[in-house]
Amino acid sequence: MGVWDVSPVLITINNHEIRVYSLLFALMLIIAYYVFRWQMTLGGYRDNIIDFFLLSFAVIIGARLGQVLFYEPSYYLSHPGEIFNLRHGGLASHGATVALFFALWWIARRESAKLLDVLDRFTISVTIAIVFVRLGNFFNSEIVGRVTEMPWGVKFPLAYIDKHLPLEQIPYRHAVQLYEAMIGLCMMITLLMINHRYGEKRPPGLMVALLFIGYFGGRFFIEFFKEYQTLDANDSFLTMGQYLSIPLVMIGLLLMLRSTKAFKGR
């Protein structure tokens, strides 16, 4: 068991804080884009810097609207001015997933490419995003897990409004941010191995299927150790994150079935 009370602020310039999360988020956007460009180049597609801005906006706007619509709709309907205040409420990965789908659909149309092919080429970038964002959540002491007595539990003093709360009164919690980062890392290694093994001969949809089943399936399981963010535990056995993950796992299973048939048909 340990205590995580590291300041999330990397540096302060003229009373403006630059947080570790912000740095990790910026690095994530850049690295993920270059990995996607690498994958698109392997497929013979054009390099277009516009894609960096398109995908970056899709991540930020989609994730923010996902938070607004899925997790705190009543609050933001009453406080519309807070919708784009990223310091309040954060981002939701399911919203980013939806927005990225439409952005990649547009790229596929522009390149006269098959949508599944473009989606497959973006999957490794997604795993990079998962790892960086969840590490950022950990540095921010946010999205903490439920109380636990397991030996790997962590105390998050900075997660409490009362920053002077005695340490002995702060319970140990699951470090679910690190759990998800590990899932992202495992998925990254898996997809890189698939990419190395099959390259351009992989069946369409295989990479997306593995990502959806592996990440969102793992996310569904980890949500059992995460604090409820919107629904009441007394009213719902599952969290909002679990409800949103179920259809994506189902889509992954259908894509896996499709890609398996395509592979056998070769």
C-alpha cells in the first residue's frame, strides 16, 4: 500500500499552471498522429497534416461532449457556460470514440479507402492515447477507485476537497487509472505483434475487433473497482462506463467474426 500525493502541477508561469496531464495529453496527440501517419503510409495513402488537427479536435470535442451528455447532462443543461471549461468535469473516452469514428470515416472517404482499413490503422494510436491519458488521470489524482484493503491499494489525499484531511482518515483505493493504463499497454503490444505478423495481409477489421474486445471488455471489468461517476450505486448495479462499453464489445465481437471468416476464406 502507498500514498500518492505528488503535485499535478509541473510548472507555474505568471500564475498559469502547466500540469503533467496537459503535457502528457499534448505528447499523446503528437505521438498518436505520427503512428497513424506511419500506418497510413504503409497502406499507400497520402500524408496530410490536416488530419492531425481533425483528429485532435475530434478527441477533445468528442471526449468533452461525451462527459457532458453521458455523465453530467443535468448540470451542464443548467450551466451551459461550463460545457467547455475543461477544468471542470474532464473528458470521456466513449465520447472521443464516437467523434473519432466520424473523423476517420471522413478521412476514408477522402482517400477512397475502406473504412475498416483506416480504422485498423488507427488502433495502435488509440492504445497510446489510453496509456498517456490514464497516466495523466493518475497524476491528477482523479477517477479514483473504490475503497480496498488489498496490499496494492493507494491513498489519494489530493482527491479530497479538504486537502488537510489527516492521512489516517483517508482510505486506500484501487489505482484504476494504472489498471487501465496497463490494459492499454497490453493492447498496444498485442496490436503491434499482429501488425508485425500479418502486416498488410491482415483481414479487415481484425485490429478494431481486438481493440474493442480487449480494451472495452477490460474497461467493463475494471469499472467494478471504480467509483460511480454519475449513476447511484443503490439504483444501478453497473456504472455508466459499463453501460457504454457493452455495445462496443458487441461490435468488436461481430467484427471479429467477420474478420475470422474473411481470413478463412483466403
